[in-house]
Amino acid sequence: MGYPQDALADEEELLLHHHPHWKMLVLPAATFIVVTALAGFGIGVASARMDGTASTTAVIVVAVVWAALVAWRCVAPLISWKCTHFIVTDRRVLIRQGVITHSGIDIPMSRISNVQFRHGLVDRMLGTGTLIIASASDDPLEFDDIPRVQRVHSLLYQQVFDSLEFRRSGEYRSGEYRSSGDIDGDELGHEVDGPSPDSARPGWRAGRRR
């Protein structure tokens, strides 16, 4: 049993598991193409205009610079993307990220009071957007570059609604029903089209507060 199955509690059901949207890898991929082309050009010039030890030294220098740039600007973002997880279960929302230093956030369904999403024209074309989750007592958390953000939003809405109904039915059965008022059907599920003026710099970060 692999990740994220081994991160779940007993009888907890995995509903959704996403990495950030692939648009995060566009810049690293473009960087790889450009750097590789420049390195090839540099090696070609060095081989044509230099002889012997000078040519070999120039080729080695170009290769080392190419490897360093690719590792820094291409491989590192790819590993970071691969090690970032957005997970929804029937009990909570989990965010995990980090390669050497791991960090994470768990948001129980019972504490979610509001779910929104925001995406502009380009995000709608790519099928991504920003998911905004507000808990009962904390400031809202924003998660950028969530793939199929509308589907994730609908799934969370349904799970939060089911969680509320389950709590209410339990309170009815125990004879201690109290109207919580934490979540209202009209309170969940607002689409905020286009960027908000106070939103932070784009980029997928676990738990960016508004």
C-alpha cells in the first residue's frame, strides 16, 4: 500500500489525491529547452574554434554550468511538484509537501465552514484555479493551482454537507439536538471569478492565508 493510502487512518476513505496542476512545470520545461540549446551551441563553438586542452576545458565548463542550471531550475521544481499532495478523504482535507523537511495541514470536515474557488480566464482554459477553505475559527486558507478546482469544490461541498447532516442526525438520536449554524447551504460554494485585490503572489503553497 503506497502513499497516500498509508497516511490514512483506519476505515478512512480516500476520495481524491492531486499534485499541483502541471502548469507549475511549464517554466522548468521551457528553461530546460533553452539551457540545453545554449549549452549545445556553446559546445559546438568550443569544439570548432578551440583545439586540444582548451576545447576540452571549455566543453567541461559548459557541461557543468548546464548541469547546475538544470538541477536548480528544472529538477528541483519537478521534485517539489511530485512531493506536494492535496488529498481529500471522507473525514478531512490533507496537504503534504516538502522533500527533506516535510510539512502538512489537516482540516477536519467538521470544522470547514466555507468553501470557495477562484479562477481567471487562463486558469479556466487549463482547468485549474485557487481553492479557498475557511474553518470555523481560523482565517481562510488558499491553495493555488488545484487541478479541476470546480470538481474539488463540489466534492468538498458534498462532504461538508454530509458531515453536518451526520452530526445533526446523531444529535437527534441522542435527544440533544442543537442547531449549530456553522454551515449554511447558501454559505458554501461561492465562485469568485477573477483575482481578488488582496490575493498573494501566485504559486502553490500549503495553507497560504488570505
